[in-house]
Amino acid sequence: MSDPSQVRAALKARTDTVEEAYEFFLAYASQGLPTDANTSHPIRDHLRKFDQALAGIDGFFLDCARQLGITDLAPYQKFIDVIDRDARDAQAAIQLVLAQSAIGSQTIDNLNASIHVRALLTDLFLIEEILTSLAR
């Protein structure tokens, strides 16, 4: 078993990246900006960080569970599979937005409202709470 405080820190870092990006998106959406083109607005940086935080997320959570000494991984694996599907769906939406030459507030508002992003957020909150409670 790894040091539980290291597992907690890794969980927090990964989920905080996603949550912070989502909160940034909420603020951006409320600004009513028609575009990010020709600005130094960091919206794309937050989209990229969100996208990167989702890469390999299934292996990340499974590894955390193993490091915490969980021996019956079956129920965790099933839920981690759900997280992986939701992460891939959210990533598809994020990557679609990133591919645009201009990203306005309405686009980000629609991304935030996406069932895929919302499902992913609640998935992450649930697994983080469960794994963190085991790491105490």
C-alpha cells in the first residue's frame, strides 16, 4: 500500500483541475463574449488542462484503488468504466470546442450544460469522496 496522503494528494490534484476548469467556464459563459479570437483570454488553456486531466483517467483511479490496498476491485472497476466512458464523451465535446477558431461564451455555456460534462463531474466527486475516505 502506498502512502495514503500521496494518494489523497493525487486524487485532489486531478479532480481539482477538472473542477477549476468547470468553474472557470461558468465565469466565461457569464461574460457574454462573442469570441476569444484576438484576445489573450485563457479559455483555451483551461480547456486543454481539462482535456489533459481526463487522459488515462480510468487507469489513474484503478491505480489509486490498488495503492489503497483494495483487494476486491470489481465494483470499483465497473464504476471506473463508467467514468472512462463519461470522460471520453466529455473529451470529445472539449476537443470539438478547442477545434473552433473562435470560442464564445455561448459555446462554453453549452459545453457546461452538456450531460457528458455534468455526468463526469458527479462521477469524479463520487469516486474522489470514496477513495479519499479510504485514504484517511
